[in-house]
Amino acid sequence: MNEYDRIANLVMNLTQINIFENRRTQSHVDARAFFDYIMREVKDKTYQSIAEFYINNGKTSDHTNIYYRVNLFKEICLRRPEFNSWLAIIKSKTISQEKLLCLMKKIAMLNDEESYNKLSDFLSLLAKKEEVKEKSFVNTL
């Protein structure tokens, strides 16, 4: 499952809307705008690549549709505040390629077993905290 599929499934689960369904209801437009905004502003994908993803999943779209919905998203957040909460959670779980490369370089510089053990303990602690956050978020749905 690639990044597009993963985010699309997440958006569809959160909104309970199939973004590929050929409907123009406000809920469908909002869900698509949410997906488009995440892919463009958080994941830094091109308008054209997002449109191609829709086309590959049976939904007609082009880069101008994506551009319009990305710009519409801020207005949607005023009407639907839950989108702000969902977006914050998605952003908190996302790391840029630059930050990831920097982190990988720092890990590569670790040179003894004690450093690896400290890193392992730290990552385990982070994983536990994320699990608690995720459970509390799921309980709010």
C-alpha cells in the first residue's frame, strides 16, 4: 500500500465518505478537499499527481480541481472543526524527507551498544505514547 492509498483510506475512515464515489454532495467535496490538502500541503505532492491518483481509482479529476479544493480547505475547517483535529493528528505523525534523512544520518553516527540501547529505549517509549494517543483518539470517534 503506497502513501496515497494509506492517506485515502485514513480520510475515508475518518469522514465515512468514499472520495472516489462519483457524487457532488457537500460531504464528498469536503472529504476530497481534506485528502487533497493533506497530499499537497503535508505530503508535498503535485496537483497533477494527486489528480492522477483519483483517475487511477475511477474518479475524474484534473489539477485545477485539486487546486480549487486545496484552497477551499481552510473555509471547510471553519464549518467542520473536526477536520482541524484530524489534520493535527496526521501532521503530528508525519515527518518530512529532510528530517528523516537528518535522523538517519544521526542514527548512522551511533557507534556503541550503549547508544543503540538508549535509542531503542527512547523509541519504545515514543511508541507507547503514540499508542495511548491513538487509543484516546479512536475513542472520541
